[in-house]
Amino acid sequence: MAKILVVDDEQDLELLIRQKFRKKIREGAYEFVFAQNGFEALKQLNAHPDIDVVLSDINMPEMDGLTLLTKLPDANPILKAIMVSAYSDMDNIRTAMNRGAFDFVVKPVNFEDLDITIEKTLQHVIELKKTMQAIKENNILRMYVDENVLKFMTHKEFENSLLSNETIDATVLFIDICGFTAITEHVAADKVVSMINKYFDVMVQEIIAQNGHIDKFMGDAVMAVFRGEYHLDRAIDAALAVRDKMHGADEIQAGEKTFKPSVSIGINSGEMISGNIGSATLKRLDYTVIGDAVNLAQRLQTVAQANQIIVSADVYEKAKSSFALNKIGEVSLKNKAKPVEIYEVVA
């Protein structure tokens, strides 16, 4: 149903409108609201924020139609106004259009022409609403979906390549907030969410600063992927920055316990598969990376202690000329047949 505000001081206009548009009123296509001047119109707009179109005369007491036009954007930026007036000289028409009128209908009114004009105006308002809704949805989508995914979605062959994938050389970074699960037993749920979002924001800023992208949030952990030139160096720089920022964060008092924010980080680099993983039938997909290199990065994070950045021997060989690393030794990792030699990034 379209809601239309009619603003005119002629007493018999309301009855005439209801007669001429009785079929559309009866069918539920149109609903009319009436006001006798600009001041009353603004009150009606406040009471009916869902008004789509305003039909307004020009010459009215207290506030004329041309003045009302200047007030409409503040009342409702989406609605459109059609001026319906006998004052149809070029000066009034130009003034009305310059003040935002969508169209102008001359009195005495040809109601067939007015109906066509209303339909045309309503269609324009509908398109504006769709655009505004799309903008809102896109802004919300950007809060949930990584920029790389959004770029992928705009690809010409997006729908035809939903389940396609590619082999890439990249670096994966896993960051876990140490001891956070235990502290949640002593903190209210809403505060837990606020805390973890605060810490995630610190991490995300440093990852984005190094041109990495967030693959996913997993409880109190973050998975990030770095691609392109110097992807390993950028990932390590991001990890060092996250560690320093979290180490410098304020302590939190939770009951009798004090929580000092710290992170454990695992990094690995190599060949991995990038693409959409999931079910086309369920219409649930996750644009991510998978492979042994990814699994190893996650396993390295699990053996890292608070404020430690752990890497594999392969990463050590690639990064030792740019970063200070210490050998820790061999450790047994889940689903790995042989012990793995690991190193700690110092600086």
C-alpha cells in the first residue's frame, strides 16, 4: 500500500480525492492522509513516517506549498512531492522544481493524469527505497564478509564458479587469546562479548595494516591470510604488532582474578587451496584456504605459549634473514607422524 499526503486548504478536495480514487482505496493500493497547510503537513509526516508521496497546493494559509517543499527533506528524505496548483506560471513551476518537487499538475485537476503522475512518482520512490535498502544491506554485509570475498562476488562468473578453487602460495596466521576461556567464568556474558570484540579490533587493525585479510573468527581466536609479494614478512610483522599491542593492554579485574591480555600465535607459509568450501545445496559457503600448510599453522598455535610466535623450520629458513628467531626444538603435533622442529620469532 502506498501512503499519500494531500495538502490543500480547499474543504471539498478530500471528498473529491476519495471519490476519484475510491477503487484503489478499496483495493488497498492507496491510503490518503490530509492536511490543510504546511504546518499540518509536517505534523502528519511526523505521525506517519511511512508516507511515500505528498500532493501539495501552493497557495495556503500559515505555510504555503513552496515553503513546505524546503522542509520535506528534513521530515523524510525519501518521499517525493507533486505540486497541484492553479498557480502554474513558469516562475512558480521553476521555483517548485528547484526546491525539490518531483512533478507539477495544474488545476483544475485532470484526475486521470494525476493518477498516472502518482504512479510514476511512486515507482521512483520504490526504486529509492530499494537503493537505500541495498546500501544498508551492503554495509551490514561488509561487517560480516571480508573485502576479498566481496571482490570475488562482483566477478562476472561468480555464480558459475561458486565451487571452483585455486592453488596459491600464501601465509596463514592463527592468533588465540590466552586464558580467555577461563576468565569468562567470572565475567558477565555481555562484558565477555565487549572484551573480545575490543581485542579482535586491535588484531584486525594490525592485520589490515599489513594487507592481510581476516579469514574467520573462531571463538577467541582469529585466522588471517596474507597473499602477494612479501606475504610471509607482512604476516610476521602483523604478528609482532599484535603481540606488542596485546601485551601492552590494561589488566582486567574479574572477581578475585586478574586477567592480563596476551596472545599465542602460529604462522606457516606455503602452498594451499583457496576457494569456496561448503554446500551449494544448503547455500552455505565459506571462502577460505585449506591444506596441510594451513593445518600446520593451527597446530603451531596450539603449542605456542603466551606472547609466543611459533613458526615451522621452513618458515625459519625463509624469514631468518629479516627477523630474529630462536630455535625451540622438536615437538609432537596432532595428526603429524613425526616430530616437527619449531622456532620462536623474537623480533
